[in-house]
Amino acid sequence: MSNLNRFLFATLVLVSVVTPSVSFADEPSGFPWDIPQSKPDRPLSAAMERLYTNYLTPRPEDNELFSSFKYTRLEGFDYHDGDGTISRRDPSKVLRINDKYYVWYTKRDTDTPPQGAAKCTDTIPSTDWDLCEIWYATSNDGFTWKEQGVAVPRPPKPQVGWRSVATPDVLAWKGKYYLYYQGFMEASGTKGDHCPVAMSYADSPDGPWTVHGDVVVPNGAPGEWDQFSIHDPYPLIYNGKIYLYYKAAFGDRPEYLVANGLAMADDPAGPFVKHPLNPLLNSGHETAYFPFKEGIAAFATTNGNESNTIQYAPDGINFQIAAVTSLIPIASGPHVPDAFDSNGNGRGISWGLSHFTNPGTWAKSHSILARFDCDLSLDVDDPAMK
Ligand code: AAL
């Protein structure tokens, strides 16, 4: 071999080591280098078939409902060095009101961390969301928050929520604000997490909040899928009606298959009529929803076969998997600019708050709020999305 040939041979070996093994010459017949946008006219494997039938687009990069997620620690919240006595979790949607962002969330501030159902007392919490109140915070930029105080305290026994009020979400409707939340009548864990949904209302996002008093979304009748609990209420306005999505479990423990349903009303105090096709999502815990084009998109996280998917229902009812992803924000409360006025033209989301929790041990068990950013906005230049 001449010196020149040795050089060319060595270069060839190097190039073949550092370049991917697929080359144009290796393309399987019927598939050009890039995945075609429409289904190729040839027999396909089951996996390739569903690439065209199960998702919005075959490539996630082209899929408007595909995103990965970036997380940022928030400034402004004290957690007692993570000793488990302070917890903030289950943030509501983030609303922008008079140039300020608002969020409501479950806050626990107890002398001890949670001790489990067997050891809980009037002052010792059973779980992270036992003996809680609903607090709120505001921010100018979505990163640094100022805790403003309690929005809904625990009412006296035996009113709805006397043991704990938790997991709020917010509705703005005809100039008033409504907080929907879980009202615990006994410590979480003693009977699973049985509880109904209660509501408080105010003329201003800063309160004062008036307790409506009654259960607003009642549990299902014995034998129905949502007979034990109604969790994670999440109101939107859709088709001119209040659409309140919620979570329940088939059975009296969350591990008995968590699903999500819908109750609809013309008035924030109800009556809420449950959709006859409930449940509408077969997976998902603390599910977040947002208007997207003419329909509703949802994050299915944590529970079920379809966990870690972003789903879409063009009618708000019949959800399909639109994208599979990972690290979806847990218990997220997105900033949804058109949550209450999408008019069939939902613009998606670009950020929100979610929570992180350390469930491994009771010893220091607590949750913290965090910010997530994502790529699910249909108009990134729209200042309302920021
Ligand atoms: C959360 C939510 C509900 C449950 C508990 C607090 O993940 O699903 O709110 O009751 O856990």
C-alpha cells in the first residue's frame, strides 16, 4: 500500500466508526431517509401502522402536542430546610390578573411531618395533604413568588373540609372567582382518600373567600366508579358551560385504577351533571387540561396504562393519545391564558407550576412547588402565553 492509500484507508475506517451505521444505501425499501408524513402504500408492521394511526403526526418533532419539559426551582417559598413540617403541593392553574400571576395550592404547616393513618391525631397529619389549608401566592415573572396568605382555611367540625382542604383549582366566571377543592371529613388514609368537592367564592382573587358550604360535586351512587371520592377538580369554560374535570378511582383505594371524568354546569354552584360516558380518561393523576384548537388537551401522568401521554379530545370528551413523552409535570397547574374563553380557538400552554414530592419515607415527607416550561403553545409570540 502506498502512503496515500494507507492514509485513505485509515480515513475510511475512522469515518465508518464515527458515522451512524444507517446510510442512504441501507434505506429499507418504501421508506426514504425521512419518515413520510402519510402512510406508505405497502404492508406495515404493527408498530409502523400505529405510527400513522395513533398519533397526531408520525414524527414527534412535527407533533404540536409533543413536548419535553424543563424545570426550574422557584424563589420565595420557605420549606424549613425540608424537615417535612411545611409542604406546598397541587398548584391550581396559574392566572394572570392585573399584570400579576396568581396561584392557589395546598399548604401544610404542622409541628411534625406526616406519620401515617394509624398515628395521626388532631395535630399530627396522616399524609402530606392532611391538616392542610388553601393558600395563594403571586408573582411578577413566574419564577419569584410571594406567599400572600390563606385563601380557604379549614372550617370548624363538622363542616365539609374540617379535617383538611386540599388540591384546589380556580374558575373565573362573570367577574367572580371560584375555588374548587377537596373537603376531607376524616384523615386521609383512614379510608383511602374519600372526600367530595367543596367550593368557595370571592369578588377578588385576593379574597375574602366565602365558603359555599355544600358539597358541589357529589360522589357517585353506590356501585358507580366515582362512589368513593371526587379528586383534583379542574374547571374550564368550554362550549359556554363550566366543564369540571375530576379524578376518581374504581374502588376505595387509589391503586384500584385511577380514571378521570367530567361534570358540567351552567352555574358555578351547580348542579353539576356528570357526563354519561364517564370516565373519559383511563389514566392520569392530578390531570391538567387546557383548550387546544377546537378541543381540550390533557396531561395523563402517574397512573394507568396511558401514563406519560398527552391526550387530545376534539370535543372535550373523546380523548386519544396525541403524544407519548416523559417527565410530565406532576399535579401541574399550567398558565392557561384562555382557560375561560377559548371560543374554539385554544392556544395551548408554554409554562406552569407543578410539584415534586419525596414519598419514600414519612420522616421528612413534603412537597415543593416548581416551574415547568414546555413547547405546547400554538403562538409562541403571543404575549398572553408568557
Ligand atoms: C393528590 C391528589 C389528591 C389526593 C391527594 C391530594 O395526588 O390526587 O389530592 O387526594 O393526592
